[in-house]
Amino acid sequence: MSSSVESYEAVMARKGEIIRNAVGIDYSRFESGSIAFDYEGMMDSTGYGFEEVRSIQQRYGVGNTPLLELRNITALARRHAAPGKGARIFLKDEAANPSGSFKARRAATSVHHARELGFTGVIAATSGNYGAAVASQAAMHGLDCIVVQECYDSRGIGQPEIVEKARKCEAFGAEVLQLTVGPELFFVFLRLLEETGFFNASLYTPFGVSGIETLGVELHDQMRALTGSAPDAVVVTNAGGGNLTGTARGLLQAGARDTEIIAASVDLSGLNMADDAHFNRKSFTTGHTGFGIPFTTFPDRSDVPRSAARPLRYMDRYVTVRQGEVFYMTEALARLEGLERGPAGNTSLAAAFSIAREMDSSQTIVVQETEYTGAGKHVQPQLAFARENGIEVRFGDPREEVPGTSIVLPQDPSMIAAQDLDLEDLKRRYIKHAVAFAHERLDHAAPASASGAPGTRGVLSFTEADIEFLAAETRSNPDAVERMLREE
């Protein structure tokens, strides 16, 4: 290729074509308005029904993971709750999957589909467990695998958790490209897709998200077998939104329409995930607000034209917990329940421990997933790395924690307190992004003038389909959507 074709601008200009060729989905066929698209039609377009997805997963050792009651943690929560309060806490142990996390469910469907289409390899852009899941499934399917990972800051210093995940990917035979933080990741990812002709095993395709629906159905069926009813609440660690979306869709499919779906993220407010100076001043690489908020309010910021992860469609509540609280509950899970697990699932465990104390003792709450742990994911290496980067680590009141400055482990478990985010504000922000995205697409489609100048900015009009789509996206009614649109 010539240098002009290989330039960042040239590659980004071709991103739509590159992604379309690498996923095998023509997303344009689902567009139905200025803003709307046929979400359910896109989800159904994979051609895989629920039973076939479950069959694929079972063929490759994915799913049917145990559901465990955390009796000792429940007892601890009740000791710090009002009389009659303290819901029973359960945990879905997704670390039992081949790659050690629920993301094996996403990868199994995606990698199977890649092989069915005749691709010889798969590529995933991820710093986390999904890379290991894709690498594991690629090994089982006999496909090549490349994982592109943001690992280092400009000093060449990598977070222990990300380095651990790279080791896991390599153990499954993947080639891992480790990059510094910044816009380079997507550019390199696109170049590799184009040069190799490999399948884009994106987190955000219908193949990936539909793979998580089995988790929701399993969780429901196991809870009915153990307790006689569906769970009252399920807490899901939220980052890109696919975990919550797939689990909620599975629960709804199983008939659990009254189960409260609660998103939980680590509070990293004030830190910019793409900022070199901030990159190593956080102790969580996923499941935090730096991903959870942007992907909730603008899901189509992903690496496909239309993301299958639409968390606002399904969440009833969104809470945050602090880094110190998650580290504390990671230790509690190991010492009280004999389960040593990584930080992502323990984000929702910390939230569940707090929320269970609000609920009646006759109710149930489920922590929806766990992840494997390893040398870089343990609490002590994480806290040692934080100290090396100038972060104060101490016991005290978690409310005093400042992301990027301190990690405050709770002096007492009663101090663990999930903080509610304003869902109505998130809905307004979603609609603002949706309108801006529609304007961008409209401007891009506008014809150039005779002189070659860009076309005049078009006038955006909202159809009935747009209003209905936004109402579904935000779990609002059309009147509320029109009011929010007028505010924009």
C-alpha cells in the first residue's frame, strides 16, 4: 500500500467498508428513520435461535456454570442491616467457563460463525477477558487469533491486570499486539482486519450479545430450582453494556419480567480512560464508569455501525461502587466463601452486598458473574502497583476516596454503600448523543457542491419510527421522548 492509503485518515475513511467485510453484516438494511433502526431485526439476523446458540456453547464446554449461595456473605450483610432486612445473595460462577469468564459465551457464537463463513482467523480489540475468550474458542475451532490490546502508558509501563490477560491470550495460542493508550488501537485494529481478511469478533455484534442470553436463562432456571422463584434482583457489572443486555434478554425470555436489573460500575469519575497520565492511575480496566457511562449514553460508539449492546433498554437501576469497596469484597469472597475470583464480578458483588441490606430477608439477589483470577489480578499486586504510581492506599471511609489519588478500603463492612446514578439524566444524555449521531450521518450523506465542497448541513426530522425507537431505547413513553427532543 502507498503511504497515503495507509495513513490514519485514509484508513478511518474506509472503516465502514472494512467493518462490513469483516463482520458479514450489512447494517444499512436495518436503518428505518433519521435515528431509528430495527434492533430486533438485527438481533434475529444472525440466523441462530436460542437452542442452537446453547448447543454451540455446550459443544465447546461453555455454559451450565454453577449458581452458588453465598451464605456467609449473606450473614455478614444481615449483621449490618436493619431487623428483617438482608436478602439472600447468590453468585453465578462464570469463572467455570473454559477461558475463565462469561465472555466465553460471546466468543463461542462469534468464532463458530466465523468458521461457518469460511474465515481462517479472528481478531479482537480488547484489553480484557474477551481476548482470552476469543483465543480459547479459536483454538478449539482451529482458527488463527490476533488480540490487539491497550497495555502501556508512554513510559512503557503496563498495568498488572492487563499484562495478566495478555499472558492468558498467549497461553491459548493468540498473537497479542500490545499498544500504548490512545487512538492507535482502532487504527491498528482496522489495518489488521483489512490486511489479514480475518473476522471481526467484536463484543458488540448480535452473535456476541445473543451468546449471553443463555446466561440469563440459566440463572433464572437455577434460581427457580434452588428457591422456587425467579430472583428479585440481578446485579450486572456494566462496561460496554453487552453483559447487561444479553443477561436481561435471557431473563425476559425465561419469563422473569419482575426481576430488577441493576447495573454496577466502579466509580472512576474524573479520570479519562484515553489519557496517558491517567492510564495507570486506575486499578480497574473494565466494569468502570469510564466505559459504563459513555456506552450507556452512546452505545454506537463501538467498533460496529450499530451495537447490539443497548443497556438502557433493560436496566432498572444503575449504581456505582468505589475501588476500595470492590477490593474489600474480593477479599471477603475468598476468606468467607473460599472463592478466589477476579475484580470484574466483584464489582457487582460489592453493589449486591450494599443493596441486599436494603431488601427484605425473604428476597433474593444474584451477582450475575465471576471471572478467573491470576497473578496480575490479585488484590495485593493491584494495590502495590497503585502505590508505585503515587496512589494513597489506606483504610477509612470509602466516601473519601478520590479516583486517581486514593483507594480507601472500608474500615467496616457497613461502610460499603452503592451510589445511585440518575437514570433520567442518562436517558437525556442518550437522546442528545442519538441526535448528534443522526446529524453526523445526515451530513456525511449530503452531496458535495459543484466546487467539491461538503454539502450543506441537512435538516433533521423525526419520524414516528424514530420516536418509538427512542422510547424503547430509554424505556420511556413517546411523550417523554418528544419533550426531551424539544429540549435538544
